[in-house]
Amino acid sequence: MLIELLEKEKLVLDVVKEYLNKNRYFDMNDTIPFIIARFRTASRNINISGIEEILRSLVRKNMIVEGSKLSMDDILKNQKRKLIYEFILANPGVYFNRILRELKFSNHVVVWHLRILLKFNFIKKDKIENHDIYFDSKYNLKDKKLRYLTSKEKSRKIIEYLKKFDYGITKTQLSKELKMHINTITKYLEMFEQVNIVFKKKISKRIIYFLHEDFIYNKY
């Protein structure tokens, strides 16, 4: 994540990193005297109010966070955190259990690294159907429900089947072919209708489901 910094912000950030190497976490009030002392030694002329404003700017940019020992530059140096972040980038709308399952990390490890990524604004979180779902911080959440649905394994199985058999299928047939309970198929098809993944037609007293043509060519 690239953040543009002013020259004075870079200077202050370097001193904050030095402070963090010697202290448990960043605290605005405790850090200011440390910075003043360092600048006085280096004969740099920035007054207290100037330092406070620069620190506030660095906090707004998520370069540093109150109560954390890390700076933004440290976030992706941890290999597990980097893998989680890259997985979210590649799978916008991914839910917690899929991260656990596919990356094979323990629950507490994923929870910890997600918290850090959220705190430093690398990712953002939303909630659908009581599931926490994750996106890159710059992702447009307009299509969040579509992304959430298509991130689920059962969703992908249903969609791939409908792509192959584009002449339409009933819920009962779909349930039998995919070996999913009819209630599960019903739930997913209803959600798919809401986001225009599928549509249905009544043909000879049967309800037939089709994949929307526009969606056939979408990458998910």
C-alpha cells in the first residue's frame, strides 16, 4: 500500500519507528518529547505544535496507530499476514471460515492478523447473514452481496453447473445432481435472484432456473 508522505512526515515517522523499537506501543503524548529530543540533537527546527500536527497526519494516513507497536511499513513483513491480505485481495467478499479452511491457519492467528489489517486500513469488513466478510480497503462495496455469494463453495458449484447446462433446470433436479438438500438449493437460488445471477421461468407448470447471460462471462 503506497502512501505519499511529506518530507517532514518522513523525518517524524523515522523517529517514531525508533521510539517503537524501544517502547511497547505508540502513545502520542509520550512520543512527542522523544521526537523533540532527537530533533534537538540533529539540529532540526520543528516546534511542538508542528510535531503534533505531523503525528496527527500520520495517524490519519494509518502510518501509525495509537496503542500499536507497528507502523504501516511493518504490516506485510509478517508472512502469514501478507498471505491473508493477498488472499482477500484475490477473493473480495471472502468470509472468515474460508480463510481458515484454505490457508490452514489457526483461528486465533487469523483473528489477530485480520485485526491488524483492519486497524491499519489495509482491508475493510462488512456483515451479511451474520457472516463477517472482508475486502481490500479500496474495494467498492456496491457489489458486496454478489461478491459474498460467489465466494462460497456451494455457490460456485451451483453457478458452474448452470453454466454447463444452460437450458435450465428445476430446483429438484439441481438438488439431485449436486447432492445438496433442497432447502439449501432453495436458499441459494433465492439469494441469486436478488443479485441477478439467475432468473426463473414457468414452463409446463414447472419452475425452471437459468443463469443470467451477463453473468456467464463475469469473473468471480
